[in-house]
Amino acid sequence: MVKVFLVEDEKFVREGIKNEIDWNSYGFDFVGEAADGELALPLIEISKPDILITDIKMPFMDGLELGRIVKERFPETVIIFLSGYDDFDYAQKAIHIGASEYLLKPVSKEKLISVLKKIKPIVESKRHSIFRNIKADNIEFNIKKFYTSGFDKGSFKEFIINGKSQNIESYVEEYIDNMNGQLKSLIFRQYVIMDAFIESEKFLSNVDDKEDLGNKFGSMEVFDEVVADIHTMKQYFLKLLKYMIDKRGQITGRQYSFLLKKAKDFVEKNYMEPEISLNSVAEYIGLSPTYFSTVFKQEAGMNFIDYLTKTRIDEAKRLLRSTDKRISDIALEVGYRDQHYFSSAFKKYQGDTPKSYRENKNEE
């Protein structure tokens, strides 16, 4: 039997892991548990587990300190770190300590069993030897020589925000090349993939979008498959970025449609105010005048001033057809202080003066 010890400060999580897995049926012996590293250490010295599952962030003695001490005293012990923290510093320290797995909480029962079954034959074959190297891609990789300087944590997020479709392949090549030999480490590959997925998920705010992303790129089956080697990682990044750039376009389109509707609604309610302008509507929308002008023309198919003029003249035409109001009063009612300016704008838009339009209204 392969002995397993669990350290987790959250009782609900600890009880769940302990009780939901039928340890013996998978060839494991659950030999103990503790709520923090300080309580765990003496128990670990007695039970000498083959596998230590520990949370990273705990009171008194955290998982990193516990892991460091355990690796010094029992270098053959395999450590699985659990973390609810999206912070590469933790993963980096876990790597240097000599962790075999770094799993983001909440961890499913299926995922933990999968990891344990993968580790079990390694433990059994090296139970009586001290090993300092982890084997990845048939290469013995010394964990003490591991460096993380090539990993730019903000790079993937930056590309999602500003990258272009035609540059995805060259970006992925450079992204992977910069990490070079670091990707020989299984735990490093796990973290880099996890980081890419988390940054992608953070970019999305819509629940349906997040669920679709998770189904396509965030399942345990997908993670287990793409972590296998660098080539599958590369394919994962290519597909994920293509998906995210497409999704970004859809989100931007939805945002622009919303802004356009908001601007049009504002014009409909305020076109009669002479002071309404591109600047005042841009301020209401929350965009700079220049950017608002560009977005409006792109989405509406005409510039803002033309749209405002059209709205005012269409209302003026309705009043000229259906009322006997004076033209000067109609001009004021649709936002023009100057009747002559109104007449000029009306003729430019309609091809006729307000007076002629009224006289010929039955012919329209």
C-alpha cells in the first residue's frame, strides 16, 4: 500500500478528500490528517507517508514550509500542493521545493484520483531510494537547476487584450521559446497551461461565455491531455488564443451595440435641446469624443452629427405634416434656435424648404 497523508486547514475540504475517496480500493493507505503544518510534522515523522497532499496557504506553518522540511527529512516523499491562489510565486516555490503536482482548488475527486494513480507506480518503484529528479518526457530534469525567469505571467493576458489573429502563431512560438528548457518540468507545464486558462476566463464576464470556455478548454480531460508534451501545449495555446480573439470580437461587438443603443436613446430623448452635441453624448456614454465618433460611425453607418440632424428633421417633417405650428416654433421644438439655420439644414437634408414641404405634404 502507498501511504497518503493530508494537510488542509479547511475542515470541510479535508473531510471531503478524506471520506469521498475509497483509498484502499485504489491501493492507498490513508495514514493521517492535520489542519496545519505544525500539527502535521510530528505525525508525518511517525507515519512516514509516501505521498503528502497539502494546502499551500495555512496558519502557523504553511504548506511551503512544511514541504521544505519534509523534503529535507524524507526526500523520497512525493508532495502534491493544493492552492486556491492564482499566484505564480506559490507555484515557483513549490517547484523549487520539489513538488510533483500543483493543483488549483477546488480539486475534484476524479482529478485527485487521476493524479494519485499517476504517481503511485513512481512511488512503488522508488520506495526505497531517495530521488531528486523528476522524469518528464524521458528526460531527467534536476529541480535544483530550475529557473522561472523566462515565464512572463502577463504576456498571455496582454495578447488576449491586444493581439491580432494573424500574429497568434508567431506569438505562441516566441512564448514557448522563451521558456525553453523549463517546459521539461511537468509541474511547470501544468502551471503555464493553468495560467493561460485562468487569464482567458478572467477576460470573460458573461456566464455563458465562461461555461463554453470551460467546456472546450478547462476540463480535467483536456488538461491531462495537453500537459503531456510541448507540442500538445503549443496546439492548446493556438486553439485557445484563436477562440479568445474571436470571442473578444464578439464581446466588442456586443459592447458597441450597447453603446450605440444608449447614444441613440439619449438623442431620442434630448434632440430638442440646442446644446446637445457629440461631446455631451460622448460624456454621457463614457467615451472620449474622438473614440465615440469613430465607434458611432462604424456601428451606425453615419456620423453622429448626421444622425442628430436626421432625428431632428424627421420630427420636424412630422410636425409640418400634422400641425399648423409656425415654422419658427417647430424649429425651436426640434432644437434649432435660429429659424434660418433650421431652414438651411432642412433643405440640405430634405431637398426642399420647410414651407414648400408643408405645402406639398399631400404629394409626398
